[in-house]
Amino acid sequence: MSKFLFRIPAAVLLAASLAAAPRPSPDAGDGNPSCVSVEGRLDGHYEDQLRAITRPVVYENGILFTCEAGADDEVSLSGSFVDWNKHFAMHKNRYGVWYCFLPLEIPAGTYPYRFYINRLWVNDPQQPLVVPDQYGSRISALRLDRSLVQMKVSPRAMGANRYLFFLKDRGYTNVYWVGSRNHWDPYTDPMKRADGYWQITLTMTPDQVFYRFRVDGQDLLDPANPHIGSLKFGEKVSIVPLGDVYKNPPPKVAPPETKKRE
């Protein structure tokens, strides 16, 4: 039986071992053999779901690396995604799979990496993509076709009173940011789709904290923002948490009637 198990493609084993985790998209890996791309996040206790060693798996919130090593080995990994300045410890689960999940924020691109096993640099045997380093050595590399951004809580403070608002794309056609900043005009601030999210960056002031998303003609609270309030007539709105703004919040006002596009 074991003779045939080793001949099963890694991608098939991965699908079986991560049955409880987000499933790979239909075209996962077709155009990028350096990784398996997954639609979804890797959260919770996933360690004992890993039964196979595979090429890196790219989730929305990071990258999962796996490798093979001895039970008593010291194993870590590093790469150009941290300029080789840091080693990330890898851990062994009950199936003997060494693993490490990195919640990285990096742009699309090619990133050389290696495992560090018992003080020796080792290429990833599962990785078909290799690139030369400055000394001519061939190093395993991961190619990201999309940026990795930790989209957890919206909006994200970007500095200088600028905030990044985002909404997970679920096949939407048009998404707009609507709020007190643009006098509730549903067509002033269109959001752009990028890396699986609709996004917009805006400069905010304390009198502009109320907002909603206008998604294909329907109003939607920001699902990634836990701060929710009510306007004068009880309409629910999301609120931008601008520091101490709640000590002296702006007066409650009702948004004007939605304008119709000519």
C-alpha cells in the first residue's frame, strides 16, 4: 500500500489533508507551479490537518510552508520576504510534517527562500521554481501573483489621517464608499477591485466618521468594522474609530435621500 501512496501527486494529498480548511480555487497552480493558491484564510488549529508535505500554500492571510526533517532536527526557514534577516521556527505535528505559517504583508513578486536544518541551508524539494543568487547558487523561490495584505479590521490606519477601507469581493460589479464625507452621494467615491478586495483610501476628519458601502445598488455595513452606530432615524452606519472622536461625537443627522444617476 505505501508503495503506491508515494506516487500520489502532492496536490491530491494536499486537498485531502486540508479538507477542513478553505479549498483551492479551480485554477490553483495551473499557471504558477511554485505554489498552491487558496481562496480563504488559514485560521484556528490547522496543525493536525497537515498530513502531506507540499509546495507552499498561499492563503489570503499568509503562506504555509511544509518540509521533511528528522524528529529531533532543528528546523527553521527564511527568505527574501524578510531580507534574510530573520529565521522562522518550524514545528513538527503528529504526522511528522514540519510546518510554519507566515502572516506576511508583501507585494506580488518572486521570493527566494530556503529551509535551515541543523545549521545547513536546504532547498525545498517540493519547489520546482529555482533562481540564482548572487554567487550563482540555485535557490528555491516562490512566485506571488497577488499581493498579500492583512485585511482584518477595516478601515486600516495609513497615517496622516488616511484610512484604507476594504470589502471582500464576492462577485460584485460596482462598489462605492458612501458617508458623511461625501454627503451620502452614492457615486462620488467608487472603490477599486484589487487582490480580491474592493478598496479605497480616504483622508478623514472627526466630522466625517459615518459611512456605508453601496454594493450593486444595495447599502451594506462594513463587515470588517466592529464599530456600528445609528443616525437620527435609526439607520445603522459603520463608524471610523478616529481616536478620541467619540468623546465629542458629531451630531446625529439623517443621510439625504439616495440620488439617482441620470
